[in-house]
Amino acid sequence: MAPPENQQQNDHHHRHHRQQQNHQQQNEKKPAPLRRDALRNRDLLVAAARELFAEQGINVPLDEIAKRAGVGNATLYRRFPARGDLVEAVFHDDLAAVMASGERARREDDAWGALTAYLEGVCALLARDRGVSDLMTTGIEGAPTLDAIHVHNHETLSGLMRRAAAAGELRTDVVTEDLLFALSALGASLPAIESIRPGSWRRPLALLLDGFRATSQRPLPERPLTAQETDLVHRELGGEPPEA
């Protein structure tokens, strides 16, 4: 047995060694905090990207984002090596909100009502932000939250459609992909429709959903677009307007 003084020295040595190990482990787990100027540049890039994604979609040139943020291209690529990294930073909260909305819809007793309300909420988000519309109707690699929301959205729609079909509200000859395809086609047009007359996208959404219903139709919200408004939507989308 070691003498008391030697035992105390050994205990002190072991405690000091453990403290050093714990400190080293904590440093390994926690990334180094960003310096104040680096954090400021990151915030500027995210804000500029959010503006330009909403205006022009997610394929806007990254150089243009750096220019609007007032930082160099090297700073952008150092903070966000890939477009997916920037998309994740900009849209994480919006996509998480869609997922939360899906969770609420799953808990509703009225499956058809929950399906309708869920899709109206998603379309409202797509209509006001072209970047979100691009993400939900197309996609991009390297954005984990986006991958998660696509899976979650499919599960939400599939579950609600099964329940609605069992209740006699949804036709039984459709699958989840039918609805996703129709929503993708409509979703790409939502920002343009919203820019011409806010809220008017509810009419084509109602028509789309009535095509999936097994029973009676419901009154359509909003009046149809006029020929001139339709022409403006086509121009907004960048395509050729139909002949008169």
C-alpha cells in the first residue's frame, strides 16, 4: 500500500489526467466557433441567397449571391462548398415547418379534410417563394433536410390517401405518385400565378383535388384566370404564351 502522501499525489495526478482527457474530448466534439467577421459573412450570404432564391429560383448563379452579399467568391465557397450546403442553411426552417404540418395532418380524424388542408398549406408556401417551389417540385443533392421532407411528405400523403380511400372520399384507382406528379406540375406554376393575382392558385388546386375525389365536387374558390392573366403567367414562367 502506498504511503498517504504518495496516494494523494497519485490521486491528484489521475484527476488532472482525467480533466485533460475530458477537455480534449469536448474540444474534439465541438467545432471551433466562427469569428465575428466570419459569422457576419455567413449571415450576409444566407440573407442574400434567400432573397435571390425567392426571386429567381435555386439555380441562381452563386457568384450573384456573393455579389449581393458583398463578399468575395472565395468566402462563399469556403463557407458553403456546395450549393446544397447553402440551400440547407436557407430553407431548413421552412422545410421543417412543412414536416411539422404533415405531422399535424396525420393526427386528424378526417383524412380528406387533413389532406386538403395540408396541401393548401404547402402550396401557400410554394406560391410565395420560388426557391421553395423549385426544391419541392424538383430537388437538389446535398441538402439533408430536403431529402427528409421528400420522404416525410410521401409518407404523409400515402397515409392520408389510404385513409381517405377507406372512407369513400378518394378514388381507389390512384396512387401516391399520381398526386405527387400532379402537384409537381401545379407547384412549378404557383409563384407565377401568385405574382399575377395572389391567392388565385387555390382554384387550380381545388380542381386538381376534385379530380381525385370519389364523391361530389365542391364549389371552386376564386374565379378563373382571364386570357390576359393566363398570358402573363406564361410569360412569367419564361415560356411562349398560347396563341389567341
